[in-house]
Amino acid sequence: MKTVKLLALIAVLSFFSVLAVSAQPGSPAVPLRGEEMVRRIFADLKAGNIEAVARYMAPGFQAVRESGTNDRDQEIANLRQGDLGDYTLSDFKATRTGPVMIVTYTFSETKAIFSAIEHVTSPAPRMSVFLIEGDGWQWLANADLRVRPYR
């Protein structure tokens, strides 16, 4: 009986050790989870499923880009007017401190202009911040760090 209790205790401690390691910055689970969350948002944007994106967004969400800043409601309105072309996401890096995950990545997009000419945006860095609570997550902030040359 003591052996069974000892084995049960070891199993429980091992389980919690794995959870603790998977939540640490630099853990293999962090980059994969961060990339997965960003890719999910872009897939929903591409599909025009703004309601799904809105469900991910935290009440205090903020976005910043060259044109200024948006709160949650302003960003949802902005996303409804957008038309995401073919895009590429790459160079993911994710770090986590407690329940906050920061994901940086590179974004580029191809859009058809006048139905014939394609325009490819230069790869631009982006940053998304997420709050992880249990198995769920919320999108807290997004930064579009596109730099345009001076004219």
C-alpha cells in the first residue's frame, strides 16, 4: 500500500513539474503556442470572420500602427473594413512571463491592385501580446511596426 501511495505521489509531482517547465520562457511550448495564436487570428481575418477575432480580443485591447492607436471597438471597426490579401508570417519569437505572452513575427502581404498588378508589401515586424488564463487566451495588444521610407 505504501508503494502505491509513493508511486501516486511521484506521478502527481512529475505532472506538476511538466506543467511548470512548459510555462517557463524558452520552453518549447511557448513559441509553438504563440505562433498558433497569431496564425489563428490571421486565418480568421483572411476568412472574414471578424466575430471570431473579436471574441479573442480582451476588453482593454489596444492596437498601434503608423496611422495611430485604436481601442478594441475602433480596431474591430477597422478590421471589418480590411481586405487581407495573400500573406506570409515568419520569424516567430515568443516569450512568456506569468500569464502574459509576447509574440513577435514578420508579416508581408500580396494584394491585387486594379485586378492585374500585384503589390507585395515589404516584410514588416509585428508584435502581439496575449493574456493566458487556464486553457484560454485573450489578445491584449497588437503593434504594426511597418516603416515607410521618407518621401
